[in-house]
Amino acid sequence: MIPDPARFLRSLFDRAVEVADPMRSLAGFLPDKPKGRVLVIGAGKASARMAEAVEAVWGPCQGLVITRYGYGRPCQGIRIVEAAHPVPDQAGVEATQQMLHLLQGLTKHDFVLALISGGASALLCAPATGMTLAEKQQVNAALLASGAPISAMNTVRKHLSRVKGGQLAAAAYPARMLSLMISDVPGDDPAFIGSGPTVGDASTAQDARAVLDRWQIPVPESARAALAKSQVVPPGDPRLSRTENVIYAAPAQSLAAAAALADPLAEVRTLGDRLEGEARDVARDQAAMATAIAATLKPGDRPILLLSGGELTVTRTGDGVGGPNAEFCLALALALQGHPGIHAIACDTDGVDGAAEVAGALVSPDTLHTPGAAEALARNDAHSFFATANAQVITGPTLTNVNDFRAILIQPPAA
């Protein structure tokens, strides 16, 4: 038996975050600092920490990185700009324009290091021609509320941008570019990390329109008009020929580190690092799995730990405050109905679940002692519920982002 399940589960989450810290993991993927002009650019919730890690090896560098408010880091030469996420703001627009200006006039003798992590989709903001920032904000908000998977959302974002879908790399051509990425997307496809600003994209405007239609996402007419003028850069475009994209940190590594930490105390079963779907549906499925396993355990058996990653979604129909991880926990608690042997945690490794400054929540057999769980789930108000239950996980900025972390601990019955 594990005597303090909440502390145990939190230690696993903390370990998953720790191994994805750019200060621990990025240096091994940096080449020797090239001779000549070197420019460092980037965007994402981990990008300022990545820039800090670069300068720890290379020393002061010229460049510009855009990160989320509160996620800035002290750098020696690289300028750090903070902007809004998940819905972009004017600060992001202005910083993106400044970044594009920095890339003008580069030659084949110059070198660009791009640092890309989750969050870049909102932080790198250059609305398509004919769209205003307000209209771009409207589209982003509608995408986030739609329940569409991240790959579908990013398909739309690419075609409504002048910087995503390979366009940032094209702007740097003919300079040589190395793009180092932290993956926060199921499947680790670099084309979807931050909407792939340095990666060629094979999708079409018709694909983007199909996403809008399938998930019934309302957008202004300017957005539909902009799709007809999309300028994403296709794979094989000569302007991408001098760009190398490298994913150096991914969810699988963090799950493996958590599993290694847990192994002496529990039998670990990993369900995968790329789960997608509606948070409450996945929660019900995993609750059924956990209760079935619990029914097979006898006193003295080893506890079982179910680990999973990926990116779940929430189709917002209520007016509450929540995110996919907290909603997963709330739906899980309701499905478990206070099962005495099951505890769980679900958190976003960037420390922000949805748009709230809350990483996620913990579930215990006592969770439903707090009244109003079903009503909170109906209103998409999981953060408020877990605040009342004193079961939120609040980390502050983690300075990294390798997607969601979920762990369900199934303890054997007492003797």
C-alpha cells in the first residue's frame, strides 16, 4: 500500500515536468555556435526557458522570443516579449512583426536558431491579409470552445496566418535554420507543434474549411475570404531546403520518467502518450478500466498505476471555469463514485489547464464529499469545484510544455 496517494501522484507529475525542463535537456541538441551572424527566434510557453538554456551554452545572442505572460526568463542578449495565450493580443502581433523584420535580408551565410514549443499558435500572431486582430481572437476563442482536436484547430490557424505552416522558415531563407521543438501534440508531428511555423504543410484551404464545417465553428466572413488566399508553404518548397526541424523533448520521455519513479512501489501500465477525445468520455472509460482492475486485486497485491498522456478537449456548453484536465478529474470522480481504492491526478505540464492559472486537480475517494459535482460538470466549471474541494494542483509557470499528464492509482483492499 502507498500511504499517501496524493503526495505520490504529485511527485510523479513533478518528475514528468522536471525532465522536460529545457535547462536540463536542450544543451545536448545544440551544435557548436556557428561562426558569422547568429539569430535566435522562438515562440511558445517554454521558449523563454529554451532561450535561457541556449545562452547558458552559447553566451549572449541576438534575437527575439515570444512567450506567455508570466513565463519570461532573464536572458543576456535575446529579447523576451510576453504576450497573451490562448487567445492572442496586440503584444503578440507587434512582437511577431518585429520577428519577421529581424529575418529580412538574411543571407546563406547566416544562421537562425528557432525555439518552438506549445503555445506558439497563439503567441506567433500575424493575421492573414484582410483579417483584424479582433477577428483572429474571435476565431481562436471559437476553436478553443469547439471540442475539435489540436490537429484540426491548428489546420485552421495555419491557413489564417502569415507566419505559420512553414512561413516563418520561408521568411528566413536563404539563411540556414535549425528549429528545436518541444512537442505538446499527440503523435509528435512537428507540423502541428505551434502550428508548424518552420515546417512545410500539405493541408489545403479546403481542409481548413472542412474543419470549420465539421465542428460548426462560427467565423467572420473575413476568415473565409482569407482561406482563399492562404500562403502556407508546402513540403518540398525550396525555401525550406535549408531548415532542419528537431523534436528534442516529447511527452513519452516524461511518462517514462514518471514510470521509472513509480516502478518500485507500483505496477505501471502505460496507456499511451497520444490520447485524444472529449475529456469526460475518456474519464469514464478510464474509470471503468480502473474499477475492473480494482475488482481483481487482493490484500497484499502491488498497487496498479495507469499512466497516460495526450491532449483531451472540452466542448464548452456551460459558463464555468475549467480545462480538459480538471474536467477529466471531475468526470472521473463522478464515474468512480468514491471507490475506496482509487486516486488520480490530471494536469497540464505547462501549469495552465484551459485558460486558468491552475495545472489540474487530484481525485480521491473523498472528492464527492464536496457537493455539486454533477452540476459543475454540466457547467464546465471543474476548476471552481476543485477549488472548493481544496484539490487543485497549482504550480505557477513550469517553463515547459509536453502536454497532459494523467495517473490513476489503484490500491489493493486492506487485509
